[in-house]
Amino acid sequence: MSERLTLLVVAYNSAEALRWQAAHCAPLPTLIVDNASADDTVRTAEELGHKVLPLDANIGFGRGIMAGLAETESEFALILNPDAAIDAASLAELLAAADRYRDCDLFVPRIVDEEGVVFFRYETSFEPRQRHRAPPEGEACVPVISGAAMLVRVSPFRAFGGFDPKIFLYFEEDELCFRYRAARRPMVYVPSAAVLHLRDKSSEPSTTTSAIKDVSFGWSLAYVMGRHGRGSRPATLLGMAVKMPLYLLSGRSERFKRQKGRIAGFLTALRGRPAPFMPPEG
């Protein structure tokens, strides 16, 4: 198994998460792409025996994944968030599915939290909520995935283009799914393979990180809407703006601050400017 598979993790101030992951994940050859962390991420990864690709700047999640895949020589890469872990039995199930469906290069496991609650995406963030919300009981092609845990066949995934390099953070997998659907490429859900995901524990929280997330959320929302013709961007912006006085009147200052950042990012995308915080290509 280890000869066919590399664990690929994009980290940013993720030292604690990487320690947790190493204690709960099946041992695998691991590549950590470090997005210029300010904590002990690189040293921790090296102490854990991982290979590290240290970057001089934070290039975001999608570009970080593609940088890691360019350094991956194995047939498959298991992409996990730092706060996610998988056991050996589930790894075997994923690889067995990949051997059964050789025309597919993207597989997603069943994602569960610490209490055993299953997280399953029924639609992208740009589509109406589905009425019937029951995950497939067996292996099935699905229209949307979660980027927190996915197995990719490295060569065809890279040849297709992988994640959009213009997106710094948020909605990377939604944008990828739209292109996969348009190209009629299958994405297979493998419920017999389970990944434990803590959620929102990948990076140490900070005011700066929160601000980056808020602005990036707004930019990526507007960008993906425009690229794939999903919804009305003016109407979405208006809907975001009308909530601002409501947050102020109700004393929800944190929500007001978050919404302010998202609107700023949204407007930046509408002006045709690149993603904030994204360093130049190269």
C-alpha cells in the first residue's frame, strides 16, 4: 500500500494538528506542504518523519495541493486536512475501489466527526438545497465532494488541471466539481472507507487568520459564481449588505466583522482583481 500511495497534507500553522494526525492516522509516506507557517509546523513535521515542502509564502490550499502533487511519484495521493485521519482498513477500501473503477481518478470517503456524525455534501454551495438528504448506502458517483479528504490518481488528476490556481481559499472543491461534471468525469463515493475529521482544527486560531478567511470567502464566492454562471452576483451582494445593519442592531459584532470582510472580498472579485493574499505566480 505504501508504495502506491502518498499522504499529502497542506499545512499552515498546523503543528498541533499534525501531532494529532500522526497519532490517529495509519502510517504512510507523507508529504507536508507548508504554507510559510509562523509556528513549529516544519520542525514538527520533520520530527514526525514526514517529508516537507517548505514554501516561501502562503499560496493557498489548491495551489499548495498542486505543488505537492508535482513532487509526488506514487500512483495515488491521499489528500487530507491536518485535522483529519484515516485507518489502514479504510485506506485498503479506498484503494480497492480505485482498482475497481479504473476510469475514475477522484474518490471520496465517508467523513465522520468525533461523535460519529457523518458529514456528506449533497450539493455545492452554489445550488439549491436538495430535498432528499440521505447519503448513498453503497459506492456511487456523486456530484460534489469535500476537499477535506480525497484520494486522487495523481497523473490524470494533474493532467486535467486539478484545483484552480486562482483560488486562494474556499470553494476550491465546488469549482473542481463543476469542471468534472462538465467533462463527464466520475467522482466516486466510498462509504466503507471512513475518515475522522475534527473540522476547523487545521490551523491555530488567530485574528489575522480569521480576517484572511473572511475576505477569501467573499472573493472565492464571487469568482466561482462568475466563472461558472451560478446565481446573480449583484443579488448576492445585496443580500450580504442588508444583513449588516441587522448585525449591528442585534449586537452581533463578530458577525458584522465577518460579513464586512466577506463583502470586501466579494467586491474585489467583482472588480476583476486577483485573490487577496495570493502571491504572484511563480
